[in-house]
Amino acid sequence: MSDAGVGSFHHRSIGDRAVGSDRWTVRVLDRWVSGVLPGLLADDAPGGPVLDVGCGEQPYRSLIEQSGRRYVGMDVVQNSTGSVDILSTLAGVPADTPRFSTVLCTEVLEHVPDIEAAFAALRRVCADRALVMITSPFIFPLHMEPYDYRRLTMYGCEDLSARHGFRVERADRLGDVADVLATMTADASILPATPAPYARLKARLLRAAAATLARAFDSRVLRSHVALNSHVYLNNGVILRAQ
């Protein structure tokens, strides 16, 4: 994000993360981060503070602190609790910022205008052999407009990582096609195009159909014993090792 846009940027609350078309992404991200991050922290021999880049309202702070590690939050603006430690864009991170052995960067890279500068900055804040946990959307509606610049594929993440001094240690596709379809359906706004009664009726019927479809995709009963295969997924989950 450019410095010019910082003043108009606002964090979403933690409660907002689990409503509307966000809820499937929040579910798969929280499951992945909660399942993977504790093991990364346990395997990080140097220990020390953990940097959360683009921390927002800091949904993973308690998970990090429960491991006995000090949490350091970084973001472009202060959050509602005043707990952001480093106020900076990713590309503009101060040169004297300490190096960290563990870095978290979740749902940030789609919001930076210069992805090359962002990866270079991530490498600058990493100690040698540091571990970096990254998530970024592959299929998701526009959000936080106008600061939504890209969608990365898994291969795009791997290419950027290799060119900026990282090795990919783990790469997971998060969320299946049912999660994608439910997200897209929930994001649809269906309104009558005219004030005519039949237009209002059609809109009501389509809204009801969309809501039913989203519930069907979200149903554990309907999804059990069914293999859902597709080339689409919600998010990239990547673990990098600084070289």
C-alpha cells in the first residue's frame, strides 16, 4: 500500500472476519494457521519475538503468546486497541527494524502495490534461516477497495519466493471448490432492476435460491462421502525458509 493511501485505510474488526462472504476463507485460514503455526514456533530453535506483518486487529496474537513468544505487530495504521508496534508499509519498513526468526504475513500481499518490493522487505526483516508463514487469496471477491491489487497462484508465490531469497518448505491449497462456490454465491447482490412487481418477485426468488445454494455447499452432511475435484481453491498457504 502506498503511503498516500495510509490515512484512509481502516482495519476490519475480528468479528467482521466471520460474516458474509468472508466466513469460508476465515474458517480455512484459521484452521490452517492454528494447525501449522504452533509447530513452526516449537521448531524455531532461536526463539525470540514473532513479527506479524499486516497484523490488523491481531487475530493470531493469543496463539503466538500462548507459545511463550513475544508478539510484535506491524501495520500501516494503528488498530482499535493501540497495539501495533511498528507503523509502516511493508516496502517502507525502517532499515533498523530488528531481524526476526519467525514472521507471519496473512492476507497482506494482495494489498501491496509493489509485490517485488514487498518480498524484498520480507527478506530484510528475516534473520538467516527464518521461517515465514504466508497466506494470500487465490479466489476471493474484491475487498478493502481500492487497495486490492492482485490474486496470486501457488506458482506465483513460489516464483516470487525463489527470486527473493526464500525456499518453499510447504505449500497448501486451502479451501475446496465448495468453499469457493459458497463464497461467490454469498457475495452476490441480487436486486430488482425495475420497480415492477415481477422484478421484485424474481429478485426474491433468486436471493432465496442463492441462500439455499450457499447452505448446501456449507452442509457437512451433503459434502460427506463426496469427492470435490477442481482447479480452484480459496487461498494459498505457504511456509518459506530464508536462505
